[in-house]
Amino acid sequence: MLRRPRRNRKSPVIRGMIEETRLSTKDFMQPLFLLEGKNKKVEVDSMPGIYRLSLDHMKREIEECMNLGVKAFDVFPVVDAKYKDKEASQSYEPDFFYLKALEEIKNEFPEACIMTDVAMDPYSTDGHDGVVDEDGEILNDESLEILGSMALAQAETGIDIIGPSDMMDGRVEYIRDLLDDNGFEHTSIMAYTAKYASAFYGPFRDALDSAPKSGDKKTYQMDPANLREAMIEAELDEEEGADFLMVKPALAYLDVIKLLRDNFDLPIAAYNVSGEYSMLKAAAQKGWIDGDQAMMESLLSMKRAGAKIILTYFAKEAASLMNK
Ligand code: PBG
């Protein structure tokens, strides 16, 4: 035999030298769930090991992550039902707890990269990402104004990246213009570019109590059957001024990550969503798979497919393992 591929696998050193993809803690962004108040730490039932944290606990969590090399965070507020309305008006109320908390986080950890989510669902009685009319329709252009106010209020706290996850048409340009007009030309936008109408968001909606009250999100989030359509979304987000293109979920959409990686020069992010986390955790808890290995293997697959940035609930856990 002239060719024996096994020769290149014969020792850890050789395997290390030919390793094509290597994860770094610099690739990771850790999503965090913020609770109003003090001294609160409540586990998400469907996401073992993931907690909703009040600001004091969150600051400790951020510090621990930073020490492990994870320095980017996506902060999602848990909004009590009493604050929700049809217009998601608390989302841009400057005194609302999450905006105050973001300001404090940025002051305390200026070197951390903080991202925020722009979509109406956590603040809305309808649980949809945009405005819902009497017929249950999700209004696009009417939503832009609210999403814009939300993005601006978040930028005013000093955070680094705005993450529009709402999938309304034209929102990246709308937000970019508004930020620029108000002196926030250095605030970045990570567009949720190819965001699919996925069952894998279930545990996240448990965490925030943000599930739609009626209907589904199929008139704005993408059909899991479609790959080519991701190109249209990516072209628009690039033209409209996005700094990063994100694919979400990650594991069931590695082909979409690869497609965008091959066709665009903007950095590609993958969102390893809640249901993907829960699936692995559940199987590991039952002893059906090796949790650590399955975690690292799936994160690696996202990077191999072409994602440079990985938003993952595993960030801290993976970083601890990588630091060993
Ligand atoms: C808000 C939003 C969602 C997620 C991130 N931002 C839920 C949704 O669109 O229904 C999901 C994240 C996850 O499942 O980890 N629009």
C-alpha cells in the first residue's frame, strides 16, 4: 500500500500537527439570563447548569468566565409579566432594570464584550418578535420603530454589539442609521441573518417565559427546508451594514454556516441554541453519551463548518475543560 492515512494518526503529536481546526476560548460568547433584584439564582429546569441570575450573581459569573478566557457575553433579561405590553415599551425605558444593569456591567468590566438582543418577545404580551395586529399578523414596518428605540436604548448603556434577532425586513439598515444619527457609529451589529423557525428554542422560551401566546414565528423566521434563501438574507444584511452574520441554530444548520462562510467575507457566528444544549445535557445525565466529549465535538463541528464566533451555553464549561 502506497497510501496509508493512518500514519498521520499514529501519535498525539502528529495528530496535533495535522489538526485542521482548533477551538479557542476567544471564539466563545456566553449567553446570560438576567433577573431583576438581588441575590437571586434560579436554575432553568430545561437547561441543567444554566441559571437566571440577578446582577450581583451575574457580575461574579462574568468575572469567572473572564478568568477562563471567555470575554464575550449576550445578556437576555427575564421580564416579569407585569411589565409586558403589546408595544414592548419597557424594552426602551431608560430606567428599566436591564438597561441599568447593562450600564453597570459595562462600567465594571469595560474590557468585556457585551451583546444585547433586539426583538420584542421577552417584553411583549404577545410573545412575538414584532407588533401583532388584531388579525394576529406580525407587522413589519411598525415593528422597526420599536426595535430601533430598543437598540438605541441598549447602545446608550455602552454595550458593544447589538443583536437584532427579530427577523423583520430592513431592520439592520434601520438600526444602523439610527445608531449613526445618534453618535453610536462604533456600536456593532451582529445580524441574526439566517434564523430558522426552530423547535430548538424551546428551553430558551422557558427561561424567559417568552413563548408566543398564539401562532408561530413562521412568517418571519426561516423555513428549515431552505438553504438558498439564506443567501438572500445574508446579502441584505451585508448591504445594510451588519458587522457579523449569524446562523441559528447551529448543529442542524452546519450547511448554512458553510454556505455563508464560502460566500461572504464578514465573520460568521453560529448560535448553538438552548435546545441543542439541553439535548446533550439530558443524554449525558442519563449516561448515554460522554457529555464533555460530545460538547467539544459539537463545538468543533461549528468551527469546522466555518463559524468563527460561537454563541453557546457551554462556553464556560468548555473553557474550563480547555484550561485543564
Ligand atoms: C428572541 C430570541 C430567541 C432566541 C434568541 N433570541 C427566541 C426566539 O426567537 O423564539 C433563542 C435562543 C436559544 O434558543 O438559545 N427572538
